[in-house]
Amino acid sequence: MHKEELITLHQMMVEIKDYFERINPELKFTQYYALKIDPTQLHRSKMEHKYAIFVLGAELANAMRDVEFSASGRISARMKELADRTLKEIDNMK
């Protein structure tokens, strides 16, 4: 995926996050917020956006599970796995 496509996906996922926060203000996306990266930060690297997408994806899947979507638990685990792998790639680039 090109960086621009990742940023677009990142933005869409943030919109989904915002929706979940509106319907359930108790939801906390702490891991995503801790990254301090958002789709408007075009200067951030492609890998950083990719990592943010996987972290946010895992937290969104957890939020979906809380709203009783059954398969989201597996999605969350897979997103976490992909986030961990991407973080290793980022570390190797330094």
C-alpha cells in the first residue's frame, strides 16, 4: 500500500473510533492515543501510520467485542500481532 492509501485508511479508522467513542464514552483507546500520531500528520513515516492502523484496529476490535460482535476477538489478536511485527520493522529501520 502507498503512504497516501495508508493515511486514508488511518483516517477512516479514526472516524470509526470517533463513532464508538460517541456511542460509548467509557471506551478508551489508550494505546492508540499513546502513539500521538493521527492521519493529519503527513510528515510521519509510512511505517508509523501502518503501526498506528494496527494498534487502532486492535482497539476497535476490542470495542466491537464489547458491543457483542462475536468474531472481533480474533480480529483484535491478529491486529495486535501485526502491530508487534510492524513495530519490529520500525525498530530495525533505525
